[in-house]
Amino acid sequence: MLHEKLLQAYKDLMAAAEEKKEREAALAKAWEASEKAIEEAAQLRERTTSAEETTSKAREEAVYYKDAATELDKEKIFVQSNLASTQEAY
């Protein structure tokens, strides 16, 4: 009877040790997944910042080119006006 109890206790201990090993492996795997997710989040933040910077630069360039186009339109009108005045003078 004592022998059976010891044998059962040994089996229970071995099962608990195996379960502990499995839980530790699962915990290690979850830890790795967590680290990977943190790393990916950091990369996404970097990409987002880069995209925001690119967008900002594109907006600045769009304003610059719009202003340049407006100035060219003004110059065109001025030149056309001068041309018309010159043609009337001759």
C-alpha cells in the first residue's frame, strides 16, 4: 500500500514536472511573441513618422508650386497687357 502511494506520488510529481515544462515553454513562446509585437509596433511608429514627414513635405511643395503658378499667371497677364498696349501703339 505504501509502495503504491509512493508510486502514485512519483507519477503525480512527474506529471506536474511535465506540466511545468509545458507551461514554461508556452510562457517563453508568449514572451517571444510579445517582444516581436513590441518591435513591430516600434517599426510601425517609425514608418508612420516617416509618412507624416513625407506628407508634410509634399504639402509644402504643393503650396510652393501653387504660389509659383499664381505668380506665372500674374506675369502672363502683365505680358499680355503689355503686348496689347504695344500692338495698339503701332
